[in-house]
Amino acid sequence: MEEMEEEEEDAGLGNGGLGRLAACYLDSLATLGYPAYGYGIRYEYGLFKQLIKNYEQIELPDDWLKKGSPWELPRREHQYPVYFYGHVESDSGGFSYKLIEPEVVIATAYDVPVPGYGRKHVNTLRLWSASSANSFDLRYFNHGDYIKAVLDRNKAENISKVLYPNDNIFEGKELRLKQEYFLVSATLQDIIRRYKSPYRVGFDDFPDKVAIQLNDTHPSLAIPELMRLLIDIEKIPWEKAWDITKRTF
């Protein structure tokens, strides 16, 4: 039995106090029969695998997905664009703006079931994997620049490579910020998609149907991102969008 247990890798999603708290929330909600979604990033290599050699810690990639995961279900029908960089231009002279020439990263959903204890109720943990909208540039490849041909793909995939990249350097700080925005933008687009339906017009009852729990300061960008989506995409006036946002979080 122990050998069978060792065959299944622990999910590389973090195991600190906040991660444990989030797992407890999901387990409790499912056990009590409350419908809920949990959202996170599907880190390809998790945190790291620790070895001790010559009395020193050695950090190796935690390739927990090398054999796949029997618990996750790819949901490629749920993909969302997440935009980075570029510049903005006023769309109508007010608070609505258009984003010009951004870098586009695609967030793809992977679902993990979270069953309640002793119940038939099952909730969902939805994890986002990052990929590039332009994964391969044939022009650079044909000119012999093989590295630049896949540069966009590598930059995009780095977002969901590792939990807690080293932030002692500028690139690490930037990557952490991109991870935070990637998570909240994809998640909010998914929440809005599930809220909208053919018979539902407008967002007046959005806060009555949706309640969002931020598990730490890392996803706090969700607040301005919801404002952006309501104003720029859904064309809701600033005052009304702010009222919806205040009552949602």
C-alpha cells in the first residue's frame, strides 16, 4: 500500500499555512454543501524538491506532473486571454479605455474535484496554465534564430512554471507580479462568464450571486481588475461598477 501511495506525486501547489487554509475552506464548503469554486495556478514544477548533500540543501525541480495527474480534468473549452504591457487609449472620452498592442497570454483551465466528507456534494478547484497566443514564429526560425522563434512561448509559460520564483532580482519581482495578475484576470473572466446567461440582463444582482474571498494580499489585484472588466469590457459606468465591486469582495 505504501508503494502505491508513493506512485502518486503530491500536487505542487504549495503547502504553507495559507495554502492549507485555502484547502480547508474548500473542504469545509463541500462538506457543508455550499457550491463554490477555488482558483489557483497550475504550477508545472511547484516549489522545489529538497535534497541534503554534504550537509547543504540542494533544490531540484519538483516535476510532479511528469506522469500526469489522474485527478485533473483539462477544460480547454475554457480559455481566456490575459494582457500584459502595451498602452491604453481612451475609448469614449470617459473612464473606458482600449488596450493597444499588448502581449497576450492564454489561461487554460484544469479542474480538480473537491468532494465533501460523507456527502455527495462535489466542488471544483480550477487551476490555470499559461501558454502563448503566438507559440512559434516561423519567420525567426527560417532565419536561423531558433531561440527567438519560441521566445514568446517561453515567456508565457514561465508564468505557471514555479511557485514563488526568486524575487531577489528584478526579473523575479516582475514574474511574481505577472503571476498575480494572470490568476486574478483569468479567474474574474471565468466568474463573469458563468454569471452571464441568455436570461440575465445587466449586472445589478452580481453581488447577490457572487462572493469572492481573497485568501491573501497576492490576489488583491482582483479588485481593480474587476473594475477594469466591468468598465472597459461590459461598459458599465464607473460609479455603478465601483458599487458592484465593493459589494462583491
